[in-house]
Amino acid sequence: MSAVPQSMDLPTVAEVREYLTGLQARITQALETIEGEGGARFLVDAWSKGPQEKLQGDGITKIMEGGRVFERAGCGFSHVRGPQLPPSATQHRPELAGAPFEAMGVSLVFHPRNPLVPTVHMNVRMISAGHAGQPKTCWFGGGMDLTPVYGFEEDAVHFHQSCRDALAPFGEQLYPRFKTWCDEYFFLRHRNEQRGIGGIFFDDFAELGQQQSFAMLQSVGDAFLNAYLPIVERRKSAPYSEQQLAFQRYRRGRYVEFNLVWDRGTHFGLQSGGRTESILLSMPPHADWSYQREDAPGTPERDLLENYLIRRDWL
């Protein structure tokens, strides 16, 4: 559904920014708690882009590397303005082609060290745009999805239950709709393969009105830690083998393929002149590719492909 005109109930820039920076702080503090005393800590890189840049604005990139639990974890906040929307943002709204825009969001990807702990992605964002002399339009997007290397039914069920609970106050129809959207979006079309077990995804969203749509966005962001951390706690200390680490690197290769070939967020950032280091913080530290790999029937690796990297109802 297309975005709605700006109105009196539009959340202020300060209100959205305060929520997003607070969310980033809560999530990164929670990960440092999991790392424990003496564990890895986030490097905090505050940046800004001046008037000479293609985009203007600022942000905070937080990155943790080499941790006990997380091999690489990136969580970035950005608030940018630009003279014209890039093509990736105007596919469904040609009337806004070339319009000035403002965008804010928090985006994260966590790559755990233990291959039994799934990789996770979450993003929440707001974009507003409009040609001079015309009412602005504002829309929200985001979601979260889980990408296991080894499949566990209870983890998938818990993650999807958390997503459904976050959306339930705003309409029972939203979870099945956003779940399907997630399955369709996080799909490697060139391999006919799902990226993971999904979750929820939405874009171009403002149909609840500005304040309620923003409230829904906050509910999704606030649900992230409860959706993911119990899974981390359950799996982080489990023993694993070199063979499982090798399979983790192989599956991470698929993650790289999706982010570079299909992800609209990556394309938006690069096309609009965003900060490359922050845009690519989603990349894993190590990834491998194998030519026509075939895992034997009955193995956990084959089970992932046959029973988890498919579109199915988890609840």
C-alpha cells in the first residue's frame, strides 16, 4: 500500500530519532552482557556527512568483532538527507522519482561464533520524501529474520511467536501478511532457495496512520531481544566440530550473495551515496563457496535444506 500524505499526527524527527538511538543502545548493551566480563565490546564510530557529500546527515556505527559469543556483530543508526530518492526507493512510487528525502533507521546483523547459534537480522526505518511545494509522504519499513546454519524447530517456533506477538495489538492479519512478505523477500532467486527460516518484513507501510504505524514499528524493534536472546542462551555453549564450522562458512556465503545481489537496503545505501563501511557491516568475517555441493541424505546439513530453508508455517 502506498504511503499517505503528511498530516498533523506525523511523529516528529526528534521523536523517531530518540527511539532509534535508544533501541540501538539497548541492543548493544544486551550483547555486551552476553559477552560477559572481559568479553568483546562494541567499537562506537560516530560519523557525519557534510554539505559537500552526496548525502548529508550523521549516524553511529557500533561494531563488535572477535567476541566469545559473537564473531561479528554490527548495529548501525543513520539519519540522512539527500536531494533525490535513489531508484531502489521509487520502484513502487514513480511520482516521487527525483524527490528530496530524509531517512532514519537502525539496522543490525549478528554473526555468532558457534554454528549452532543462528545469524539474525533486524531493521526498522522511516523515510519521508516530497517534491518542493507538495505534501510530503512518509512510510515505515523493517522486520527481523533468522538464518540458522543447523535447524532447531523450537528456535524457529519461538522466533515466529515473538514476531506474531509484536504485531498482534495492531491487527491479527499483520503477522501472516508480513511473514509471507518476509519469505518472498529473503529469497535467493538465482538459487531458488530461502535465506533462512524467515520472520516478518514490511515496507512502504503507513496504512495505520502515522502514529499507529510508528507504534507498530516500535513494537517490532522492542520485540527483537526477546525473539533472539533466548535462542542464543540455549545454544551458545553447545560443543561443535570443525566440520560444522566449515558448513557455517559455506552457509555464510549464501548470506553474502543475498545482501549484495538482492537486498534493497544495501542497494539504497550504495546508490544514494551512503557510508560504505556502515552499509556493509552485515557481512560475515569469513565465508566460503563450494562448487555444486551435495550433502548426504539424513545429515543435519541436508536437513537444513529440506526442512528449514523452505516456506512453511511455524506456528
